[in-house]
Amino acid sequence: MKKQFCCLAAVALLLFVNHSNAQRRRRGANPNDTISSRYVPSDLFSPLFYTERGNDYHAANGAPGIKYWQNRVDYTIKANLDTVKKTISASETINYTNNSPDELKYLWVQLDQNTYRTDARSNLTTGNAAQQHTDGYEFEYVAIMLNGKATKVPYIVNDTRMQIRLPQGVKPGGGKISVLINYHYAIPGSFGGRTDYVDTKNGKIYEIAQWFPRMCVYDDTHGWDTLPFLGSGEFYLEYGDIDYSVTVPWDMIVAGSGLLLNPQQVLTAKQQSRWQTAKGSDKTVMIISPDEVGKPASRPVNKGTLTWHFKMQNTRDVAFGASRAFIWDAARVNLPAGKKTMAMSVYPVESAGTDAWGRATEYLKGSIEYFSAKWFVYPYPNAINEAGIAGGMEYPGIVFDGITDKGKELFWVTAHEIGHNWFPMIVGSNERRFAWMDEGFNTFIDVYCSDVFNKGEYAPKRDGEYAPGGGNPADEIVPTIIDPNAPSIMTAADAISEKYRHPIAYFKPAFGLILLREQILGKDRFDYAFRDYIHNWAYKHPTPDDFFRSMDNGAGEDLSWFWKGWFYNNWKLDLAIIDAKYIDATDVKKGLRITIANKEAMAMPFTLQVKYQDGSKQSLKFPVETWLKDKAVTITFPSDKDVLSVDIDPDAALPDVNRGNNHFGMK
């Protein structure tokens, strides 16, 4: 088969070259010029797609440059969850390292809890203001360490940002500063969206996220990146180590990002033993079983409070869940090169069952093992799936999934949310500006995860993120492409209305990567370039151009036509067979002459298939350069027997807006 394919490819190339030479000889009398088309080759293939050259910080090949820098933030947090007042109170130390070449005379801090205030900008961005509110962050103390002493400093709060004004700047090239903040806030209830609490049979479940003031990113693209938190645009954060403690009532379980440092203090001897068993088990092991939930014997003490102490290294963020209602199970995750980590799930009895959350840890384990083997090894000591009403939200090492999810929906949401640990938790893109760099990339890797999990038990992935109608993705994306009101993929995250959020931030970029992998580059070249991008930008901050350049260089193709038509625009594709006839009607062995037109602004490589009267088929694949100069081409197809029909894209893999002109029946 391989030899036959190579021969066919050589024939196709020869035909294309002959066609090109013929075109040059007869440009003055090309009958194809009369074919109606909106395609303008010079628009799609115009040079200088990249308006800026590579530099010492972001290299022309898409990798970090020789002088690339980013700042570092380490946090130490001691928090208390008050289940009577429904509040979080905490003291936080931010140790900030300025690796930039600039002196920083002030600092900007993100205050995402302020999105719940009555005067928050987010109330007015959708035209549907929230009906419930909190007072956001309330500060008791903001100071810096100066000459060994804590010194209060002036600060201003503007919506979801705080500016700390320094008495002296933080020096460039490694200068350090420590910021001390004491604060509290009311936990939003079910209206919280990404962070909330909800009642269950055995007590409330708290999902605690965006719960501490976090440094804004200072980078070489925008300086301080201070976009407000409006809701859709998610997060852009610096990397560092986060050491945090959470004090809760004695009967609550805390499931948090990172390694639990004091299991001896917060778990019973039996639970510690089960935890150790789970570390070596590919089967799910119960740490707290359904009949132990809420029982005093399931806790090492029966009064007062317990403090759970966690640490996570080289991370952008941490989150946690807390409840007395949690069933807790776990299993080992097998990683490349003999490495191990753990998958855990916590959920109420209402969510238990083998058709529901009883398989959540299995889903988590399988997804991590696939993503680690295929793209980049999972770096954290464990991963947690928590059932709640956030309904699908991701943080480093922990995800919040739907309390009522079951079966394929639970698998798909689990794979998707834990997949975010690759994009953007490891590859730290700016979600608040470019939603597609986390949602689109993650949806893309989810598609293949569904194909392989348990031999395709939940394949193919067809959900709200990808081909929601359950059909062919190439056809289901067409309504978005032809919608004159649809934004482009490159639209700012918060500027995409809810109607288009999943089609534009998830589906279209994910399908675009599948087109690149399966139709344009091929799996080997795509996978090599994509892995290189991930490894180059792990724990760093890539821009869209870094990704585009990485794929161009790693795959060895100038893909600017694709980035321009698919990402920056919603340009349509309509390939059409205009005519097909025998070169010599008296001798079918002389082959066919076929005219194909590109009738819309986008172009693609394509497959041409001839079906013979005897039922056999013959195919040729044509490169995108077929459309480099012409809106229509006439090719000679080397058929040698009676032809039944001719088809473009016989597998319906391309997002062709009019499949009705892809087929031509021979008379």
C-alpha cells in the first residue's frame, strides 16, 4: 500500500507540474477565468503574515528566545473556612521575584472575588446583571517587608484589581519583595459559578477557587496584564510554589491541589492505610466509603477544628473542596518512564454508583495516562475530581465536575477538565485574552482521548464542546463559518457572546487542529511539532504567534494561509467539480480531464476520487498550492476504464459549505 501511495503521489505531483506549466503557456486564454468565484489567491497567500520579526524573547521559530524571562510568585497562605458565617478569612504572604529588565515601582494584584460586588464591571458586560452579590474582598492589612519590618503601604482597588504603590521599586534582574495581606470574604452561594457552596443529604459541599489575591502577570507583551475579571475570560497567572493551610470544622474533608503534607493529623490510621494501598492499585480503592460518611469514627478527632496543610510546586494556582459529605476514593496513575501519581474523587452519596461517580477516578486515571503518554508527563503529585455545582471547572491538580453527571457526560467532562492541566496549567497561555489557546487546544486532545479510553467506550466525542449535534464535525462547523455575525477565533474571550462561546472558543479551533493533523500535515509531522511547542513552553507564557511559528517550523510548512483563513477570519471553503469528461470519448484509457473550482475565500488541500463502473476506486491528493495562483484548475486524471463518478473530499473531512457540487456523475 505504501509503495502504491507513493506512486500515486508522484503522479499527482507530475500532473500538477504539467498543469502549472500549461497555465504559464496559455495564461492569455484560460477558459477557467470565466468560472464564477469569490476566491482571491493573493488574499489568502499574501506574504508577511507575521508583522513582527522574532526577537531575543520570542524567537522566530516559535520557541522562547535566548533572553526570555518571566517573573515568579511564591505564596504562603493560612486560611479558615467558617461554615456558620460562610466566609473565608486568611493571611497571605506573596514572595515576588522580578526577573524582568524593568524596575517595578508598583504591583498589580488580581481580586477575582470582587466580580460578585454590586458595582462590579462584570454585572454590566452581558446585559444580565447578577441578582445576588457579596462585598468581595475586605482587607484588614496590606503591607510589605521593608528593612526587616512589616510596613503598611498605600493601595487602591479598582474593580477586580489592586495596585500596591511601593516606597521604592523592585529592582530588575531578580529583585524580590514580600507582600503581606490579611483579608476575608463571603463565599458566594449557588450564584458563584466557578466557586460556591451547595446543600447535599449529608452537608454542604464548598468549592473554593479564586480565593486569594493573586499577582497579575508582568510580561514582555503588555507589561502589567490587568484585564478585569468579567466572567468568560479566565486566568493568566505566574508560576511558583504555593504552601497553604485550610482550617475547617473537625468533621470536614478537604480535597486540595497539591500534596497533603499532614495526613497523620487529618486522617485516621485506617484511612492512611487505604491511601497507601491506593498508591499501588490500578483499581479504585475506597478511602472513605459511603457508609462511613459523616460518622465520628471517620475523623481522627471529634471536636474543634482540623488544619489541612498542602503544598504544590511550580503551579499557577490552587483550589480546594471541603465537605462532611464526601465519599473519597483513589487509584494509582501510571506515567511514562515508571513514574506514578494518584487520581482521586470526592463526591456525595447522591452521586455514587457504577453508572455515575463510582467510575470518576477511573475516568481521571485513564485521561491522565493518555495525555501523559501522548503529549507531556503529568507533573503533580495527584489529581482530584470533585462533585459539585460548578459543573466543569479546572485548576492545577483539581477539577470541579457536575454532581449529577453520569456515563459518557461524566467521562467527557472529566477528560476535558483534567486536560486543562496541559492547557493552560502547564502551557501557561493567557486565557483572558485568547480563550482558544486553552479551550480549543484542550478540546482537541480530548477528541483523541475519547477514541482510546477503554477501547473507545465513549467514542467519538460529541458534546457541547465538539460537534454537539452528534454528527460529522466538518458539517457541524459550517453553520458557524457561514454565520455573518460569528466572531473569529482571535476575538477576545470576553467579547464572545454566549451564543458563540462554544463554537468559537472550543469547537472551531479544535477542529482546525484536527484538520491540520489529519488533512494538511499528517499525524507524524503534526505530533512532532505540537509536542515541541508544549515542551518549549511548559511553565512559560506563549503568545498566539509563538504557537503559529512553532507549528510552521516544527512541521516544515508555511501555514500562514491557514492561520489567516481559519483563526483570524471565518473564510468559507467551497470546492466544486465544474466538469469531468474523457480526453478521448472513443478511448477511455486516455484518462479524464477534470475541472475543479475554489468558489469561496478559503482553500484546502483536497482528495479527488474516481469511482469506476466495476466498483473500484482511485484517489489522488492535491496540495494547498493547487490554489496558489488560480481559482480553478483543470487536471488530467490517469483513468484507464469506464468511470461512474468523480468526487472531491469523498470522506467529507473538509468543512465544505456546499457538498452538492462535490460530486459529478459521468454520462
